[in-house]
Amino acid sequence: MKANEKKILKLLKTARGQIEGIIKMVEDDRYCIDISQQLMATAALLNTTNREVLSAHLKSCVNNAETPQEREEKIDELIGMLGKIMK
């Protein structure tokens, strides 16, 4: 992985904390809208994390591909991933 590991781990640990908080909210029978808002915040954080990982992939792995064929394969991988994200 070419992304800043420290930054990615911080984002993921924050998301983990949010998920633990959401679990507690469910266990405490909190208001549905409050739970939904926390779920959206966690999803946004995970999307930010994924964007960081993919950005680093594009800037390093794709950009530094050794052959045109390898570069094309990496671009196709990225296009496939973007298709999954945009569903």
C-alpha cells in the first residue's frame, strides 16, 4: 500500500470508534434518526479513507507502471473499482 499508513490507520481507528458508539446506541435503544446520522458519518469517513487509498494507488502504482501494458491493467483495475464504488 502506497497511502500514508499513519493517516489511513487513524481514519480507520476513528471509524471503528464510531461503529462501537453506534452499537452502544442500538443497545441503548436510542432514537433512529440519531443512529442513522452516525451511520452516515461513519460511511463518509470510510469513503474518505478509500479515496486516500485509491489516490495513492493512482499516484504511485499506476503512474510508476513499468510497461504500457502494466499501466493499462492498473487503469482497468481502477476503473473497475470506481464502477463498484459508484453503484
